Amino acid sequence: MSQRIVIDPITRIEGHLRIEADIQNGKVSDVYSAGTMVRLLEEILRGRDPRDAWAYVGRVCGVCTSTHSLASVRTVEDALGIVIPPNAEIVRNLMFATLYMHDHVVHFYHLHALDWVDVVNALKADPKKTSELAQSISNWPKSSVGYFSDLQKRIGKFVESGQLGIFTNGYWGHSAYKLPPEVNLIGLAHYLEALEWQKEIVKIQTIFGGKNPHPNYLVGGMACAIGLDDVSAINAERLAYIKQLLDDGKRFIEQVYIPDLLAVASFYKDWGAIGGGLGNYLVYGDLPTNGFRDPSSFKFPAGAILNKDLSKVHEVNMREDSEIQEFINKSWYTYEGGDNVGLHPWKGETKLNYTGPKPPYENLNTEEKYSFLKTPRWKGHAMEVGPLARVLVGYAKGIPEFKEVVDATIKHLDVPVTALFSTLGRTAARGLEAQLVANWAQEFYDQLIQNIKLGDTRMANTEKFQPETWPAQAKGVGHAEAPRGALGHWIVIEDQKIANYQLVVPTTWNASPRDPQGQMSAYEAALMDTPIADPEKPVEILRTVHSFDPCMACAVHLYDEEGKHLSRVKVL
């Protein structure tokens, strides 16, 4: 006899996600992932100027704040045949790298760490042993006995008062927590330090993009100008400050994030065999070093892996009708051709058709439609996207940088490479690529400085910016490797206006419902057979879901005509 548990809302994510799981004999025997938000950006964009699309889609989310705008300008540039100057490409790469460094650190400490770190248990730590441990794994200066003792006293006062603040609703004391008190105290200390650090690194986005979140982009390049002696431009002082922020970010990742990641992982090696899921991985590629039209120059290579077979990486064609398709057989939408047909995004439709239960409700009818997310497939395969996919494709292609960090990590943890196909591997991959991106950011910065020294200050190509230079019809595809995975935008332009615009976002790939063949997507597949110690406190489900870093905010909240939530349901 199975027991159905419902987790809604899933917290420490962006947006609204509901998980319904059947527990039988202490394990997940069936599971359903439901997006309870609806996205209508596609309809908002119809009839608008393609040059403005980046500003609208950038508001999809304030977390991966610049990736939708980046994908959008690339989409329009592809449609209109625009090639941007090298400096603009470098600046986009630097903004991309900044986002990764910020996003991955914030995810590890503020969204995911509390699945592994027991905050209350940290009060049992010996500050002297904590200091010795911290100094043995890193050169980070904040590691004295007094530092950890003072922190412990601060947290102790919260606990004694019964007011844990942001830590109130954790499953503290759960049997699934395995870290010694000293490691818990280190994790808690760095949780708080990361809160301070993260507000600094994003200043790079503000310098180049004018503001954060939602920095400015430009079809044809970037809107910022380089002028070393110009107070209103990207001048020498601002460039020096960017270098300082990049150095600080690299140091935090290498001396705080990576040591903590390895320390925590060493106590949870059993999670190297839990949460693997599909075994299929998809990457579009990103960080061009020779222009976006040259995929062979990407730091993150494109490709697909099927059935965990690292001996073969398949090519990916985002333009081919039969490769990427979206299905709605289990989604609250309707297609003119019927519910079981798959549509390539250039032919995509976004027509709402809610047929679910009227809130409040106990359970969704999972035999019918149960999510506002469409179901994308690559050549008919359910695919996982995200950090693990990117690291695996780079590793499978034998790229030295990827092999170096992966081999060093599995050696340090004394686990086989197959441990990557797991919740633990997914969490580790995010840290490894943060380390890679921090190094690449230094390279991009040096390239920008070298170009400026050689007299190249071009930041935009405006030759085809005016609509009168455009063809009557055009279509394009642009992509970005968002922190959470492969992000694709497709546009159809007719008579200088947007005729169709479709976004297939990372969490759509990972969190979507079943397809017409009954195939699960990544979340559902990864949760199968997960051991659950206490169905009332399913921290094990949160660990795997959080390892994907869900971002449901490619949707907006659904309201009725009086402005009230329609998707407010009972938390079970």
C-alpha cells in the first residue's frame, strides 16, 4: 500500500512547484512534478518590435537575470544576420561569467546547503576544532577560534529565543543529516558570508549593463561605451574595479565554495547512487571565443549524451523540426493539431486550457493534465539540462579543463566517475563549472584589455539596426547556457514585427510532465526509488529537487478577474 505525499510549495526555489510522490516500502514508487504557474510572455511579444524583445523576456526572472535578454538579442541577430564586434561578445561573456559565479554560490549556500547542513547541530561544535578543520581545508582568512565562537553564540541566542529567523522551517535533527557539528558550523558561517559577498560580484553587471537585476542589452552588441578617460563610460577606473571584483569572486569560489562542497560531499557519498534519473543530457553550448557563429569556439561545448554513454556525444541542431519539439498531452494548453502532436518552437503555440481541479484541492488528477509546463523532447528523448549536462559533455569530449576538475574531484572523494550520475554529481558539477567560469572570466577580461590597448573600442554593429534594412520575413534561434541549463529562444519576424516568439527554458526541460509515450522528465525520473526516512519530513526529495535549482519563473502568477490567486492550495 503506497502513501501519497504532497510538497507544495517547494521552498528555496524561484516560482511555484508542486511535487506529489507515492511512498511504498520506504522509497518513492511514483512521482509527479507540477508547475502551478502560467507563462504568457509569448503572447505579450506578438506584434512588438524585435529589437525590444530582450527587455520583455529579461523580466521572465530576476534570478538568472541576464540570460533571457542575452538569448533574445542572439535570436534577433541570428534572424537578421547581424555579427557583433569582438568587444561586445567579450562583455557579454563577462556578464555571463558574473551571473554564474553569483548564481552558483547563492544556490549552494542559500538554496541547497540546508538540505545537508543542520543549523541547530552547529551549536554543538567545538570552535577550536572547527577552526583547525577550516584551516586544514582552505587558506580563507576568516577561520579563527574567536570567529567561530562568536558566530556560535549569535546563533545560540536565536535558538534559545525560539526565533530562528530564516532557518525556522528546517528539518533540524532529521536522521538524514550526517555532518559533524564542526562542518555544520563552517557551512553556517559561510552561508552568512556568502550573503555579503553576493551583493558585490553583481556590480559587474551594473557597470556593463547599467543596472542589476535586468541589465541592458542591445541588438547588435552592447549599449555601454568604452572611454578610458570618460567619466560616463567604461573607463580605466571601472575596468580596474571589475578586475578586483573578478579576483575576489575567484578567491571566494576557490577558498570557500569548493572546499565546503568537497567537505560536505565526503559525508554523503551514498548520494552518488541516488537521484541519477534519465541519464540523458543536453547542452546547447555557450561562451564563444571566436564569435557566436562558431560553435567550435565555445568554452561550453554543445552536444547530447544518451543512456549515460560518455563514449559518444551527439550533435544538436536547434533548427531541425524533428529534433526539438514541445508536447502538451499532460499540460494545461491546447494545440490546433491535437494534444499528442509535438511542435518545433518556430511553429509553437501558447494557448491556455486549464482543466485541472478547482482550488483548494488535495491532489491533482495526474491521469490527465497536471502542469502549466509544456514537455520538450530532443529527438523524442527526455533530456536533463544544467551543470551536470555541461560538465559531462565537456568531460566526454575530452576537453582538458573539464577532465582536470572532474578527475581531481572524483579522486579526492574516492568515488567512480559513475557517481556523477546522481544528486551528488549534479551538486558537485555546479561547483566545478563555477571554478571553470571564474578562470575563464580572467581570460575574457585580459582579452578586453588587450583589444582596448590595440585601439579597438567598438561595442555595437548598427548596420542592420533599422527595420528598413530587414527582409519581409525572417526567423532566428538564439540560445544561452543559463545557470540552470540549455535555454532556447525562437523568433519569427514578419513585416518588421514579431509574428511568433517561443521560449523553451531549462526548467521546462527538467520539471515538465510526462510525454505521450509516458516518459518522465528529469525531476520525476530522478526522484524514483529515492529512500524516504520520514514521509512527514521528506528532506530526501528536497535534496534531489534542489540539486536542479528549479526556476519556475518563466511564468507569471495566475490571477482571477478580481486579482486573487487561483493557484493557492493547501500545504501538506
